[in-house]
Amino acid sequence: FVARVAGNIENRDIVGSMEFASAVASSKVVIVMGHTACGAVMHAIDNTDAASMNMHALHDLLTEIKPAVELTEKNGDVSSKNVDFTNSVINNNAIKTVDDIRKMSPVMSSLEAEGKIKIIAAVYNMETGKVNFME
């Protein structure tokens, strides 16, 4: 099963799809996979004002990513031009989304506690093609 959304955030529809995949269809692993150079994360970092461009749904999506920006240690330029900072936000966003899924879905959280599924964060490196799995 694949449920894809810009910025790899969770919402009820995405979590519902994951519950179906894990609790009903017996999928064993849920991977929240971000990627380097993620445009959604970059726009969240740079505070793109999507609402003023009449893109209210995009504004809401970027708002969901902003807590990961706040969680990230500020070291140097706090903009998407700072690749190290942006990559840290991308990592934190994937980890935060995993935590949010566990909170949003008691079913999936129980399945994971019982060792029936694993929910993990990962980031795909667009330059190297390698995936970094995080615990």
C-alpha cells in the first residue's frame, strides 16, 4: 500500500489507509519516508504565504509541517537555502509524523506494541538514491 502526500504529513485519510493496510490487510511495516530537497518542507521553512495566493489547502499542509521547523535546532541561516538545516527539518518531520501516527491511531500503536507491525521514519536522499532509516 502507498499513501502519498506532500511533506509526508498524516491526516485522518492517510491514517485510515494505514489502519486498513496494517490491521485489515496485514501489512507489517509502515514507513514514513521523506526525501531531501522536499519542496513542501522548504516552503514551510521559508513561511511561504500560500493563503495569500488563494491556496488555503496548501497553507494548511505547510502549517502541519511547521512544528518540525520549530523542533529543529537553529544553527546558521534559518531558511531553505541552508541545506543542513533543511535536511534536519526533513528528518524531524518524518520522525514527528511517526509519533503523530502512533497518537492518532490506538489500533496501530497497539499492533506495534505487540510486535505485529513496525512504524518507522526514513529519508530518501535524492542525490545518492540511498534511504536512511531512523529509529
